[in-house]
Amino acid sequence: DVELVTGITPGSSVLLVENLFPAHLEFFELSFEVGNTNATVRTKKVLDAEAVADDSGGLFDQSMVLINIEDIDNLNPYFNHNLYQASIPEDRYADRFAMDSSSGVLMLQTAIDREELGSTMVIISIKANQADDPFKTADSIVIVAIEDINDNVPVFDQPSISLTILENSPVDFVVLMATVTDADQVNIFAPGDSKPQFTQKTYSGTIEEEQDPGAVILKVTFFELGLEVPSILQVVNETDKFAISPDGIFTSTISLDYDEAPHNYSVSISISDGVSTDYAVVEVQVTDVNDNSPEFAYSSITEPVPENIDVGDNVTVVLATDKDHGFNGDIRYSMEGGKGKFSIDPKSGMVRVVDPLDRESDPEFSLLVVAQDQGRPVKSSSVTLQVQVTDINDNVPEFPKAEFSVDVSENASVGTVLLTLSAVDPDKGPNGTVTYSIRLQNTSTPTVEFEMDSATGALSLAQTLDYSVAKMYKVLVEAADGGTPTLVGNSTVVITVKDVNNNHPQFSHERYDVEVLENLPSGTPLLTLDVSDKDEDGFSNGHFILTPSDTFDINKKGVVSLRNNVMAVDQPTSGLSATAVLNVTVLDYNDNSPEFQALPDPLPFPEGHYSDTAPGEVDTIRVTDDDAGPNGEVTLSLLLPNPLFTLREDGTLLVVGPLDRENRDTHDIIVLASDNGTPQRENFTTIRLSVTDVNDNVPTFGAEMYRKSILVKDAKEGDLVLKLLATDKDAGNNSVITYRMSSLDEGVSFDSSSYNFTLFENCPEGAVVGLVTAYPGNDLHTVNYMLVTHTDMFSINADGGIVANKAMDKESQEWYILEVEAVDNRVPPTSANTMVVDVNEAPQFTDDSYRAKIFSIASYKYPVVSVQATDPDMDDQGKLLYALVEPSSYFDMDISSGLLYVVSAEPLAGQSTVVNVTATDPAGLKAMTSVKVDVQGTVSSSNVVVLSLNQPANVVESKIPAMER
């Protein structure tokens, strides 16, 4: 149900008309009978829609739109009946009428006196409001009949009557017309009319089917005088179905069925006092209720339909029956499924096609047909309709391509299968069975060169082919199905005849002379060989074969020539060939780096005062280079400038600055050897110079004064008084010390004549710089410390600890010379020597970044570039350590000199890479720089046929001694 329309004037006609969309009327219907005051609007088929888009040319596409009909609160509540009737005794109820708002029970709350009311009926208007929307209401009328009870006695119009009659008055003479009144509804009977009797000869009542036994149908009214024995009411016929109570309540004794039993009963009833009996008839009408669901004859239905059925044609009728009557048995049909291909008539149950069918897309549809009656509550049932779409021959066999190409050699034998074609026909049975044939051969010859297997579609040679006669054929093939009428699909096969190789290739020269550098990597192009072939593809599929040989010639100038034969073959297999002589002259290439001869490690040399005018000769550095000519000429130099050392042209290492073993006992000197070749090759070596000792230092005591107290009376000759210790900075015998007595001077003394401390700049306030210690000379005295200079920056505690009063800034001042005085409790006090405070800073590279170029064939430890860092802390200058930020398989770094050298550069040929380097001082402070290295590869060639060396490169110099014999 869509909507219930109420308040229709009885006798009016009601129609369902269009509003905006006339087509919508096909989805709805009106349930109404003339005389009713209500009408119901119902759906008569499933609500759905199809969206269709078409263009001006008549082409269209469509899509399904599923519309869900959602309920909205647009209906008022309604009563089941427009009029309710009830009977109540006049004095049984309370004060007045009232209604329970939740249950709808109408009650009396005020007593009613029929005689005072002046009417036997009370009309009450009732209203129902919707709880969530008070504006939605329903109205009805309740008519209450007031039944009389015998609560009034008859009254004569006169309390007493006096009559005078004549003595000769005849029989039946009217003496008096008495007037009696009674407010109740009573009949005054004469004494001779006192038998019990019904007030009506016929009574009518209705009852709904399926009500429980004992349902009240009506109350039968009757007259009887107040007898001592009450009258007996009885049902004369249909006693198994009905009963009547002594007070006239007529009820059912069984549950009545409207569908399987009579709709009307005429029941005879009687009333008797034992003497006289009266009869009456009760006409009982049984009304229908919706207690039966529609029923289909089958649980499922299968219907075949040809796929070319026209839109609008009928498929089948699906009918259901309902035992109920009226609206309860009025069936409406709807349908679910079918992808929008079918519809059902809501009244007749006829299923029709509404959209074209295609068995190849949808061979079967499963439709759910629902039958629903119009009763309340609605009852329904469903059945499955299987629509099987039968095939018709509506698909043409189709090849996967409109044109096929195939190559065949001109010497292919008869019967060779060139190509197997397959066509697809989605139809079923004979309609989809395909046979193949050749329709047309487009050739310049009258003979038939090809044939086709009708079942498999295999296209094969019927005759041998000749490339000189025809180079290409076009064959039109067809595929036909077995349907009626037969449908045929076509395709074209292009057959290209391939030439057979029967011409030898030819070199452009019988002899080729070429000069190449030694040590070229395997695959390096030497020259391009020009070969031609008169066959169809020329030499495009050919290859070369180099005759293996290791025979060399050499002249007095060291030019080595390689003689080899080369063969050209025009096919990968069973090819024809040609041969030419290849003369390769191998030239020297600067492929050897200078090599240093071994020197002692370390190399000893005495300390002393040397200079440019009076240098010290350490040793002669000897270097060899296996290359020839300028490639083997070597020049030596120091990689890093060093004021203490230099090299003479003959390779002698000279000392040109002072060497002090006590200050530094070893020096690492990096010597670079460079040849004059192109590209230039270099090598380097590190010479460690060990400075040997010269006796240039005097011994020093650990203290300036020693003090020891002894008792003279206890002193014995030979007793140990004091043990003195002196040190000498020299080494070996130069540091062996002998002692002798001189003189004794007591007093306060420091344990060192000077102190050197280092402090990092920006250290926090209160940082300890160092500790100085002074001795009073004996145990009887104590020492107090006092800072004499820079008291604003430093302070000293009682234990001799020097403390920074504030953070240091090296840019403001780099050195502080402090004077500390130690005073004992004797006079005069003693002062200590000075000490130096140095603030450490991080090292710095001389350049922010470096750039270098090398060849990818550079050898192991080939120098790339030397990076150099400086340290503002002068004592750490020679203690910087160099390293790579991340390990590399291509480069490495000398830790002390900062030289970046090659490990293996071949994988980087033609690329650029960046290497990050750090320099670290002894305190752990670092500086970082980057080196960009461009690695140049060998010369490349164009994409042509080339001759390449297929053996490892030969070193020219290693061959020379053996070949000059």
C-alpha cells in the first residue's frame, strides 16, 4: 500500500489520475468500491527504472537505475470502522463517558437514566492523534444504545376509582377504561396473553470467520412474564455450530470457515415456558478474513525462449490462486531479477520481454515472481521462473586478426604448414561449428600454391615456391559455421617468400693495416670492416671470425706488429665466407707508473743543525719506469712542501733544516715520482726518517734543591742520607749519567722549572687548567701559592691547582704566560718558573673542495690529489690524521700525508664521483672537505660491425727482451 485516502463522501466516485508524469500511472492502481468512505492506492508492479541515452543517429546505450521507495510520514492514522455500536444498561456505569488515551477503551463514568435522557441512543465523537505528529488525526463516531431496565412500576392515572353501573348491564359492557403508565419500555399484557414470545420473527447478525468458539453474534430479545419457572431458549437446527443463552445471547460453538463452508446460515430458535412455545429465525452471515496466502501450482517454472524474441512478446503466464474473497483474494504480481529484460503484468501475471536478449551474454535468467493479495494483513508467496534463452545463428565466425603475415623459405617442401588459423563463433551446436577454406589466391601464376585443412584451419604448401617468380602472395581465407543460414567470416594471409643464401660475402680490401696502443681493454674497437653480400639481406646477419695467433714481429724502434687473418661469414649457420688479412701494429702506451726501489725503513740520520748552504745528504732515491721514451722518463719531487727536506735532480734526499731528536724523532716524507708520458702517470712512496741521537743535552735534576735532616750523634760513615735523581733527554750512552758532590742550597722549589698546559677555548668557568707542585725543602715548613699575573683570567688554590675564571677565546688571545709564586714560612719566599696555556682549535683545509681527473685504467695507488689541512695549534701541525668519511672500494687515503689514491677506478668509467675527506687533530677536532673526481673512460665507437681484441692485452716492454734475440 502506498497511501490510504479517508473521508470520502459515501456514493462518490474516485479515480486515479496523472499529476506531472503520465507514465507513472502504469506503476499504481486504486482499490475502491462505491459506497465506501476510504480508498487505497497500491503499487501494481515493481518500481524500477532504466536510464537510456541516445544520439541523433539512433545509437543508444542504457543503464539500470534502482529506485528504493522509502516510506515518508504522509498518512493520517485511521480507525478500523467509521461507526462503532455498543449497548449498555442504563444504570451500570459510573459518572460519565471517558476514553483511555493509550488503549482506546471507551468507558462510562456517569450513570445514565434512559427515562430522563429522553433517547435510547448516545452519539459520541472520538479522535485519534499521531504521537509524533499531533497534526495527523483520525475521527470516528461511537453510537451507544441505552438498554432499558425495569426500574419503574406502572402507575394508574387515578389513585382510586368509584363506578356506578346498572344492574342490567350486558356482558362485555365497558365499565371503565383504566389508564396505566410506566416509564420503562414495557408491554402490558392482558391476563390471557401471557405466553413467552420473541419480539421479532427474524434476527440478523454477522461473524468473522476463524473466530474462537463462544464469539457473540447478537442478542435476541423476547417477552415473558415473571413466571416462577424461567422460559427455555433453544437452537433448533445447526446445533453443532450455534448456541443461545437464557438471556438471549446468540453465540458460535465452533470456529467458522468462510472459504470451505457456507457463507450464510438460517438458524431456527425457540422459547418455551413448558406450555407454549414461540419460534424465530436468526440469519447469520459469515464474513471473510485474509487467512490464506496466494498459492502457485508449482514451486519452480522453466520456460525456453529464443534469443531473437521481439521486445513486447509474451514469455509465459504465471498464475496463483487465493481461497479468500474480495480484496483478500485479489492477487497482484511483481517480479525480481532478470537484469531489466522482463516485466510482469500485475493483474494477469503475463511475463513479457522488455529488452532484447542475447544468449551469448546471458544464456539463462532466474526470475522471482511474487503474488500478493490485497487483504490486511497482506499475504504473499513466490515462485522461481527459470527463463532459458535458446540459441539462434546470430554470430559470424571471427578471426582474431583481419590480416596475418608469415614467411616461408623458397626451398620449403610441399606440405609444409605455414600457419594454423582459428576462428571463434560464440553460437552453440551446429551454429558454432566452423569449417575453413581458401576463397581466393592473389598470385601472378595460374597454379594453386596453397591448400587449407577444412577442420583444423592449417594453411600449407601445395607446390614449391620460387623467390625469382614471386616474392609475396595474398590468400583470402574464410570460416563458415553450420547454421541456417550459414554465416561466413574472412581474413587475409600475406605470405612472404624468403631468399636462400647462395652468394659469398666480399671484403672492401684484401688487407687492412691499423696502429693501436698497447693495453687496450678487451672489446676496444680497432677498425670497421666493410663487407658486402649480393643476397637479399646482404651481410646484415653475418659475423666475423678471427684466426687465433700470438705471432709478433719487432723492429729496432720497438714497434710491434701483429699479423692475423680475419674471416667474414654471412649467416649464423651454414653461411658462406670470405677472408682478409689484418695487420695490427701495437704502439707503446704509458701504462706503467714509476716504481721506487727499496730503502731501509726507517732510514736513520743524525740530528743536527742543517741548512740550504750546509745540507745533510740522507740517501739517493732510485725509481724505474718500464715504459719507453718520454713515458719512461721520471721526475722526483716532494708531494708536500717541507722546510726541513728537499730533493736534488739525481734523486738525493737532502736535509736543509735543523733536526732535534728530543723534539721529534721521526719524519715521514712523501716523495712523488711523475713520468713525462701522456697521460702522465705518478707514484709516491713514504720515507720514514729516524733521527738518531747526538749528545746535545745536559743532565738535569728532578729538583733544584734537596733537603734531608739527620742526627749527628747517630750518623755513621756509609749511611744513606739522600738519593738524588737526574735525567738526560739524550738517548743511549749519551743519556748515561754519573754523579759528583758540588754544593747544597736549601729553599722552596717547584718540581719543574716550567709547566705547559693546554686548555680548550669556550671551556666553562671553573675548569681546571693544571696542577703545580712546590716543596719547602724539609718537613718543618709549608708552602703557600700565589698567582702573580693574569689574576683576572685565572686563579690558584691551596693545592696548586690553576683554575680558569672565565671562558677562553683564542681569537682574542692565544697564549697566557702565568707567573706562580710559592712561599714557605721562612724568609725569603721562592717563586716558580712560568707556564704556558694554549687554547686548542679545529684544523682547517686550505680549500673548501678539490677536483681531479683520472683515467679509468689508473693502477692501484695511483695518486689522485693531495689534500692539505692546517692546525692553528702549532704543536699539533704534524699530528693531523686524514681519513675518508665513508669506506670506498674505488679510492683510499694515506692517513698521515692526506694523499687520495686509486684502488680500482674501472667501474666508474665515464662517471663523476664525490669523495668526502676529514682531518682530525689529537684532541679529536675535525675538518671536512670534498673531492670531485672525474673518471674518463676509453674512446667509444658507433653501433657498427667492428673487430675487437679477444685476448688479454700484451705489455710491450715485457716482450722486447725476448724478441730482440
